[in-house]
Amino acid sequence: MSIPALLGGGGLFSGFTRLCKGLAVVLISGHIVVQLFPPAVTYLALIPARTIPFAWNLVTAGYVEQTLYGVIISTIGLLIIGKLLEPLWGSKEYLKFIFVVNFLTSLCVFITAIAMYYATSQEFYLYMPISGFNGILLGFLVGIKQILPDQELSLFSAVRIKAKWLPSLVLLLSIVASFFLEGSAAYLPTLIFGTYMSWIYLRYLQKRPETNLKGDPSDEFSFSSFFPEFLRPVIDPIASIFHRMLCGRPESFGDTKDDVYGGTPLPGSDPIEASRRRERGARALEERLAAERLAAARRAEEAQTDASDKV
């Protein structure tokens, strides 16, 4: 399946949700504001040396694109990927995901910048304005990895790749680009933390109303699933340390006996439900694509009928 087919078939640039349109307006407006009033960057972008007392830039930085290509990519990505994820998550959960991932990403970038300053004594880390929606875009790809991990995509009609590798591939390309493209390295912390924070949220924090449980404990969505198979024996023990910090118990690496208490699954410990969620996601996607194909066929038929009537 091609990427256009996955994200909307023939209606790739139609059928956007109202929430995504509203967020797109926010991104475009933020870009216009900083272009017309450059000093606004000081108050809206994340500048570590000024985050205190301007703490609100931990929130606003994610919605301010300083470059034209940045706002174009972010707006298109938000609209297209959003019309896949929002119907599956619901508008409230979709908006919550964006807010939480954006805030945690900005917080991690802020802490990293302060740490780099103390390690190198270079003021560059304190005063460089950091902003952009790219961390959340990587988070959206993590969401697609969770819902449709085995969905094959066709990139540029030549390369076929499973959806579960999209976040890893984009991160890898970004790291490679940082060695050759001037200024691209400034985006890496946001991209890396955006990916990791979105995985943390979906893995441990996202509430499932249908079961009143949290997270996705499936092996297919483990931290090591972002890496090639041969690296997983090394990654799993390290990931288990962070899992213990978040959940108070080590990951069982496929053994679920520690995930029940009195016959009741602990929060975030139901791999069967995680599998059902992916099945519902795939089913909802197929139903939406079928509806769009039917609507397109009807429009074509109506257009043909109108043309015949005119003749």
C-alpha cells in the first residue's frame, strides 16, 4: 500500500478534521507573527537562558515555526497524519497527546541545553531559539507504528517499508543529514525527544476508555522494537531499567505472569487488548478507505451523468 493510500487514498488533500484545521491555523499564525514581529521569537521560542521566567515557552515553542519550509512541512504532516490518528484516538485524546508530548519534549530539550552549557561553557546552548512542530510529527509516526506496525508502505514507488520502521528511519536520516546540512543538527534534540516522549506516553500513560487500563505493553511496541533485531539483546536490559523506574517492576521479556494480580491484569499489562487495538485501527482504516473510494465513484458517476444531460 502506498503512503497516499494509507493516509486517505484519492482524497489525500481532503477530509481533514476540524481540530487539525484549527491546529494548522495556529501553526501558520505563529509563523506569520514571528516573521512580522521578529522580537516575538524571544517570548515564544524556547531560549533556555530565558525560560525562567518565560516558562510558557515550554508550551508555545512547539507551535512556532521560524522557517517557511518548516511551517509547510508541519502543516501538511499535521493535516494528513491527523486525519488517520484523530478518528482512532478521538479528538480529546489526540489533543492531549499533542500537548503532553510537546511539553515533555520542550522540557527535555531545555534540560539538555542547560547540561550542555555546564559541560562545555558555550553560551550558544543557552541563547539559541529552539522551536517547531517536528518533535510532534515524529510522535505521530510513533502512533502509526503502534496502530499499524505491519502495514507495508511504498516510498517513492520503489522502496517498500513497514510502518513500524518510519520513526527509526526518519531519525536515522536526520542524524545523517546533521553531518552534511548546516543548521540541521539544531533539530536533532527535538526529534529525538519527540520520538521518545511519544513512545513513553503511548507505552505507559495513554488511557484506554474501553478497558480503563493504561499503555501498550505488547512486545511489538517495546523500546527495542525501534532497533534492528540483532541489537535487541543489548537494548532490552537497558530498557528494562527505565521500565522499572516508570512502573516499579522490570519488563518480563514476553513472560506475562508478573503482570497479573489476583487474576486481574495490572494497568498497562494486557497484550491481548493491545493486539485488539491494532486490529481495530486496521479495520477502521479499511472502512474509511472503502468509504472514500465509494464517495469518489459516486462523484465520478454524477459528473458523467451531468455531462450526458448537457449533451
